[in-house]
Amino acid sequence: MTNRTREQKLLLEQTLQIAEGLAKTFSPFCEVVVHDLCDPAHAVLAIHNNLSGREVGCPATELGLARILDPEFEQVLANYPNAFPDGRQVKSTSIGIKDSKGKYIAALCMNVDLTVFQSFQGMLGQFTARTLETPDLETLDPTGAVAIRTHIDQFAARLAATPRSLKASDRRELLKELKAAGLLDLRRAMEIVAAHLGVSRASVYSYAK
């Protein structure tokens, strides 16, 4: 049994709890693995939503060995391309866990199986495809709601945010843009903006002042 300090044991215990919570949240599409870097020969300490076919007690990966050898190795590697042994495409994130001395003692890894999402993407693309090669004959959006929502989405994307996570200062700037673009003159504009931002119409009017 590998000797660990009390601190290292506590960190491992907390990492195991976090892994279990993440696994339950993202089941069944995300495999969550805890690697014990204090015992590289039997590094896999826990594996949830097993998608890779590994077992508890499997040795450390190349990434785990790299962290063991270099305490300065990048602590968070997010959304890097990976693959399961059977060839399925994976999006992986690996988070190194250090003790108070700066030594890597564990890693929390998440592997998302992209196969299902790629299938969804293909089905959605087929479902939303339009084959009529003529201009739109009608609109189901006479109020201009699409234009307003599109402008809001683009504004939020520039800030790496979502419409509902915008700060009050951001919302005031957004309303200035909507007004300059003439979008606030459209029928029910304030109602549409409020619904898309997840705030009251009174709040929207205050941002527009």
C-alpha cells in the first residue's frame, strides 16, 4: 500500500466525492476517472460511467506519468481530442490535483463520448434542412423577434457569455445597440428582450434609459 500523508488522503477523498457528483450529473455520456498519482502502477482509483473499458487498478496514463515527473506540468488541460480503444471520438479534460508542497498526487479526468452528440447533430441537420430553392414565401415572426434575439445572442457571444448571464452594465450597453439598430421600435420589442434576457420588462425599460 502506498504511503500517503494525511493531507494527501484528504485530497484524494475529496476528489473522489467530486468525481462521483460529476459522473451523476453527466451520466451516461461522460466517463469520470480519478487517478492516484502516488501509486502509478495502479493509478485508476475510481471510474464512473465506464466508457473506455478500463478497470480500477489500471496503471497511470502517459499524461499522469508526465505530471508525476514534472510538478510544473500544466494543471488543467481542457477539451483536448482523444479516443477510446474502439475508436470512438472523445473530448477529454484532465485536472491535476496538487498537495500543499506542489506535488501532483491525483488527477480528475472527464472523457465525453462524442458519438451520440455527432448523431444528434446529423439528425438535426437533416431535420432543419430546407429544400425549397426559392425565397421565403412567408414568415412566422412578424414582430421581428428573430432579429432581436440574434442581436442579443451575438452581443453575448462577444463577451463570452450567455444572454441570461449578462451583467447590468452589459445589458445597458446592449439596449443602446438595440436602440441604435432600430430594433426597439419593433412591436413587442421590450417584451421579447425581457424574455430572452430572463428579466422583467420593467428592468429592460430601466436599462434603456
